Amino acid sequence: MTFDRSAKLAIIGSVLVFLGFIVVLIILGGLETTELIFWGLFVALTIGELLVVFVFKLKKENKVRDWVEPAFEAILIAIVIRTFFIQAFRIPTSSMEDTLLIGDQLIANKFIYGSSVPFKKEKILKFAHPKRGDVVIFRYPEDPKFMFIKRCVAIPGDTVEVRDKKLYINEKAPVEKNFIYHKDIRTFPAAYAPRDNFGPFTVPEGHLFVMGDNRDFSADSRFWGFLPYDYLRGKAWVVYWPPNRWRGIKHETAAYEGVKPGVVQEAPAAQ
């Protein structure tokens, strides 16, 4: 079989797409399973599109091309939607119980805090900043291939402290009794663990302080620090699965209305 110039370019393009995917996996140290499946499918369909159109030059009436082309177009549309508008997530742990349960599948609004685009650090199309009480989805700062979901409890300028499991923001305790839970009767001193006694620390500019509603079983800002805005990926919107759990996600902003504004400080310098 001989190949013309367009076929040769398509073969080179297919190889580059595949190698680029491998390089990204190496740089990121892997992807979360759902992300790996999605982007792996995109790579496979991109290569398939190049091969059937430019290498094998299958006619549009061909069954293989008739399947590959619509699938490729569909995944391009899906990329635009999940990049700029909404994305589905699954709850893998108990850190947000009883607000969100293990296995809950939800849809997040991705554009409200701004959409992330490749090779650009700052977000675009930003409509709002996170508020205290918002349930936010973000990339885990210590391993960005994982997505986390927590509640924003403090914004830039707020001074955060936990005393014997009770949260204080700017010396004021928010009214959280309707949605947070303590399921461990033990109380640890700060010298042992930051879970029950923490701070006070002030949230720097461009960062948030987030906590799980299941306060005794949540790996959150008490353990790994402030969340940079750049890692935000969306605001939780609605639980759509399982059917008996269908509901809008309540953002308990009213619980924090009595907290006075803090004084914003500059973000810590990079080391």
C-alpha cells in the first residue's frame, strides 16, 4: 500500500497524539480513572478519525467511518461542555457525610468560578468568587490528578481556628449544627493532630480554607493547608444518581453570615 502526503501526515499526527498522551501521563504521574478513560477515548477516536479519513480514505458510506466520525464529533462537544460548563463527579469517600454519601454522583457548575484552559494559569469567564458555605470541587494540591470536594469555610483575610472541634472564623463561631457531624468522641490536642485543635491562621490572598462536613473523617485544609484558587474546578450543583438521592446541593452560606470580614493578606512567596 502506498501513502500520499496527507496519509503520511495523518500517520505522523496519530503517532504524535499518542506520544503526547503518554508524555502528559508521565508529567502528571497518571490520571484519575474516569479522567484516564475519557482522555484515552479522545486519543483513540482522534487517531481513528485520522486513519479512516486520511490514511485508509474510507468513503462516508463505509460503516466504520459512519461510526468513527460521529463519535469523534461527540467527544469534541463533550470536551467543550466539561471544560467550560458542567462536569459529572462521583463521591468516593465519607468526608462530606451526611451532605453527600459515598457513591453519590453529582453535576458541578464549572464556569461560575471561571473555566480552566490548557497552558493558561488564570481562569477565564469568571462570574463569582467562592463564598463561605459553598461546596466546591477542586484538584487536590498535593496530587492534582485527584479531584476533592469540600465545603469552603473561610475566604481570603479570614482567621481560622478550631478549638476542641468547634470552628471559629475571625473569632466568631458560624452556625453549622445543621450540616456538620462529629462521629468520633475523641478530642485530640494540637500537638498530636490538627483535626480538633488548629490555628489560628489567616487565609492569604488567592486561597481558601476548606473542610469536610464529616469533620472527624476528612482530609482537608487542617492537614494539607490552604487551597489555591487555581485548583478550583467548580461548584457542586445537583446530585443526579442514585435516583432516590436526587436533590440540589445546599450551599450553607447563611450559616456564616454573622462572621465579620477579615483583612486580606498577600499570598506567601514561592520557595
